[in-house]
Amino acid sequence: MEIIQFDISGKFAHFRKYYANNTALTYSLPPRTTVMGILAAILGRSRDSYYEEFSSDKILIGIAIRTPIKKNFHRLNLLSVKSLGDFKKSFESDFRGMAGNSIQTPFEVVTGLDLQKDDVCYRIFVACNTTGKETFQALKGALLDNNQVYAVTLGTANFNAFINRIVCYEDIQVTEKQADKEFFEFDSAVNSELVDEISFEKDEKLMSFIEEELLPADFVANNNRELSKMNRVLYTTAGLPLKVKVSGKVFILKNQLVTQTIQFLD
């Protein structure tokens, strides 16, 4: 199996929890659907047209948090629009905001531990099944040639991000194992359903940084944002490996510089 990895970094991140109506809560790491959008932006796919092309039966995606992160709330002043009014007369239109009808909304943001010095950094792993090979090769070429079509962001449009540390692992550098309740130190998020036990033997403080989330994974079809699949994942927010006893497929990536153990989000 061939795998391509890249890091995506930025000062701020926000991945809105789809079930939050009155507050803008965020996931700690980008859901699979968000990563689909990042890959689609690199290839220049139009809005809502790529859901089937990057579905989990074609493209495999793994996600890792590379730097320690934290969440904090900010207040956004948004317009309170209660009536359309007359656009020609600014004082009669709520869209103009001239009547002082703003409303403060909590907005949760992911940042590094030190806002002045640290960035938020995620590592994305991408592979493919047979039906996604053409898309994978196009993505690989665009990344290696630094030829992305659209700018990428960490969630919202104003949270600009950049891509670096692009590495391609050839077949001989990837070892696939079928684990049966074995301990591994994972560099990526893992599928919770496959975890039997979590180990804290190296650092008991790690318990405070372990999170579990139910993340969106796939949409029903192109131009249809109804969810067809969810991933329950386990990960650490401290940028540290997670030692767990797992079953299922485990991938070990090895080159001259580093060895990484990952799972794709099934």
C-alpha cells in the first residue's frame, strides 16, 4: 500500500460540531468530512461535488494531532436579523447593522498552548482502495508538485493554513498488520470500537489529555450533506503517542528518519 502524508498548520482552528445550534463548539481535530474538503480544495473540486469521490470506500484517511492544543471561547458580535426592511434605507434594514442590533455569540477556537509562539498542527495520512486510485494519484502529484488549486484552511474560511512536510511512503515502507488485542503506540487517532485497553504506564498525566469524539465521516451523496456514517475515535491532545491494546488493521510507516504507527478512520 502506498501512503502519502502531509502536515497542515495554522494559528487557529475551528471544526464546528454539527449538532451545536446556539453555540459554535469545535472538535479538537478535523473530522474526516473536513479532511475531505481540504483534499478537494487541493485538487480544485467544486463545492459539494466531491463527497462520493472521497468516500471512505475509496479514499482512506488517518489524522494525528502533532502539537499540544487547547480550546478557549471568544465572543463574536453578530447581527440580530429580525426583519428584511428596506435595503435602500440603512436605518430600516437589520442587515445593515446600523441600529445597534448585534448579539454576542460564544465561539470556541482551537489554538496552541502559547498563542504567540505556537501553531496548531495536524498530520494527515491518505491512502486508497482500488476504486480511488485515480484520485489518489492526482492528489499525490498535486502535493509533491506544490500545485494546490485553492487555499486550505483549518475549518472556517478566515483560519488560513499551510501545508508542509509532505512524505510519500512506497509499498516497501508500509507494513500492514492484523492486530488481535495487541499493544501499540499510535501516532494517529484510533478507532474506539477496536480499542480494548488504554495504557498509562509511561505517564499517568496523559489521562488528562485523552479525548473521545464521535465525528462525521461520510455524506449520503454529492450535494447532499446528510451524514451516512460516523467515526468514534480516540486520541490525545498533547501531541503524544497513545498506547492502546487494539484489534484490527494497523499500519507501520518506516523510512530513514522516523517510524510511525497509525490507523485509518474506518
